[in-house]
Amino acid sequence: MAVDVSYFSLASLVSLGLFLALIVPRSLAHVGHLLTGLVTRKSVPIDYWLIGIAAAVLACVGLAAIGDLSPRARDLAASSEAVAFSFLLFAMPALLQVLRAFAHRRTRTISLFSRLLVALAVLSLPASMAIPTAAVLQASSAPVGQPGGAPADNPAAGLANAGYFTDSEPVNDPDDYPIATFLMRNASWVGTIPDLRLTRHLRFYREIPVYTAFWLDQTTDILSFEATDVFGVEVSPIAHVRANWAISLAVLLYKTLCAVVLLAITFDPLWSPLAEAIQKRFRRRRG
């Protein structure tokens, strides 16, 4: 299987794999301990964040299984554009881990391992969104060259329905986006990996890196206070069709999610010194 993926998208995909490998067993084990405690009537400390992560992971797996096994579910994805933003659920485990670490930070119990999980969670956000996006678009897009498919001169041809995605601005006018053009040409890996007899889902797996790049642009747009957008630092060859209310709403909700992550990351180091200074001054006045 031929793969063309940017180094940034590859980093996000690897981070997603590491994050899930670390957090899924931990969250499921915590739920197992709670169930064992209920049966044996032993008191077990409850971590509601891990319970939420476990529930989100199980819901994602359930949605993926239903969409893969049920033709009716695939028809729903093809007929209803509104399902696009519902796949934000796939980004919930990463978001919950960031908020979990932030809550523990307020109680001075955050560990180095939690910081590692937060870093992996933030890096994995684009890949978390790319997988359900590829699933939705696989169900709803027509083959290239047929009615409803992407035009042949579109870099998104064969990847997405023209009603969802189209050419990005660097592709249309590369001279005005020198940084993005440089990254697209020089910061990518092109290679071949074994398909492992996944012919049925070959197109789905080939689409994931492109959608990871798209969601990476949306992520950095918020986490960098739109600095990357101002300087044209983009890595995706596609852009979403703004006239499509479903995908536009998905982008809006995802950027809101990233804004929550940004606040959780920056709030404590910015607020703690100020809060401590206010407390000291208040104590001096009372004393």
C-alpha cells in the first residue's frame, strides 16, 4: 500500500497509538477494579475521569463496529451529513485526559506519567478526528469520475466527496503560501507498507493521513492563537467546504474543544502565580 504522509501527521498518528496503548488498559483496569470492589464490597478509590475515558473508548469501538458490520449504519452515514460532528466523540478520550491532568494539578497530585499522557493526548487529537472523518467520507463519497465524486484536478480526488472538501489555498495559489508549499513538498514521507490483506478497507487507510493533516491545521490554528494561520503554516492539501454546514459545524466544535485544551494547559501556569500573590496580599491585610 502506497502512503504519502507528512511528518507532522505521522507524529500525530504515532502519538495516538501510544496514547491509546497507555490509557485504554489503565482506564479499563480501573473500571474492572471498581466492578470487583462492588462484588467483594471493598472500598475502591474512584477516578471519574478514567471512567469517562473508558466509556468514550467503548462507545468509539461500538460505533466503529456498527458502522463496519451494519449496511443500515453505513447508509445513515451516507445520507445524513449531520453525523459528521457526532464523531467528535473520538476526540473525547484525549480531551478527558487533558482535563484529568488539569484537575489533578489543582490538587498537586499530577505525575510525570500524567504529563506524558497529556502531551500524547494533545498530539493525538488530529489523528483522533481523522479516523472517523475517513469513515464518514468513505460511506458518503462516490468514486472519482462518477457523479458526486471529486473532480480529477482536485488534490482531494479519490479522498473525499466534493461536497465536504476541496482544494486548499496553498494548492490554488502556492506563491502566496511559501511556508505551506515548502512543508508539503519537503516535510513528508512517501513509502510503501504491507496492506496485510486489508483490500476491503484500503482506501479508508490511505485517506487517514490526509485527514490527519487537515485536522492538524485546525488544531494548530487554535493552539498557536492562529499564528500558524497568519503565517500560512499549513500541511494539508485539502480544505473543508464552508457551505457544508455539517463539516463546518464539526470544525467549529473541534476548535472549541481545542480551545478548552488550550485553556487547561495555559490556565494553571498563568493563574497560579497571580492567585498566590493575591492570597499573600490578602493574608497580610488580615494579619
